[in-house]
Amino acid sequence: MGWMDRSLSAFRKWNIDAWRHHIETLPPVDYFQMSYYEKWLAAIEKRVVQYGFVTAEELESGTAAPNSSKMTPALTVEAARSYARNLPSAKDPSVVALCRVGQRVRARNINPVGHTRLPRYARGKTGEIVRDHGVYSFPDSSALGLEKRQHLYSVRFTARELWGEAAPSRDFVHLDMWDDYLEHA
């Protein structure tokens, strides 16, 4: 299933954040009854119809309609390789880091309507930047097809900060978080 999704990504109609968003928008009654891979398949099926790869009727029947328009150009191995080669670099000096390694930060307490990679259990919690991974596309915007590149950090939280005094005192959790998720503590 993953290879099918990656191959279709070479057409640049969607990205990994849009893929997650499609899964998150499944009706709750379906989402909670589906297995992990059923959710993947449902998201792929939704996208191939939405972006014109097939019609809903073709998907349902498993057969191409006689006069159906096909995506052109056809996906080739070289096109798929080109997609992987043309991803933006994580080293982009034009994007200024808003945080630095060693800095105390707080995860913003936000509740966006759409897709977010900010875990609810970390919102409002304080941690420390332990690594700057470089510059990547902000997933909350990327899910909507918008490009917003910013720094991505590894933030270390104590288990007690996240889950209270019952958590082991020597345990830590590292979360990858973008600039828009953080504020200075």
C-alpha cells in the first residue's frame, strides 16, 4: 500500500500531510471500525477520485470506462525517481530559526480545526530544544497544499511534565515540533 501511495505522489497532486488529512477526515463511524491499512486504502481511494486518476464508477467496478480520460503522462520509473531527487533541502539559510538548541520552549496550546501534528498531550507543556533538524514544510499548511517551510526541532519533555507525578522521574519523551508549534518559555 505504501508503494502505491508513493508512486502516485510522483504526480505531485498531494503530499504526506494531505494523506494524513484524508485519513483524519474519514467519517468517525468508519474510522473507528477500520484497520490501519483499511484507512490507508480508503484515503488512497478518496484521493485518486478527487484528483481525477479514476472516476468513482471505475473504482467501484475495477474497470476503466471505455471513454475515460487517463492521467498523462504515464508514471514511469524515471518520473518517480525524479520526484525523490527534487525534494527541497533541509539546509535553507533563507529560513531563520526562531529557536536554538538548549532553549526552553512551551508547546503552544492551540486547537486547530484541520490537520495538525502537534499532539494534544503536549500542548501547553514545557520542554527543551535538543536538536534543530533543519527546514521542512510545515505539515498543517502542507496538508492544504500550501508551502510554508520552517525549522523542525527535537524537543525533550520530561515524562512528568507530560503525564504528571505518577510518571517515572527519569523518563523523557522527544517530539519533533515546528516553529509554529512553539513559544519561548
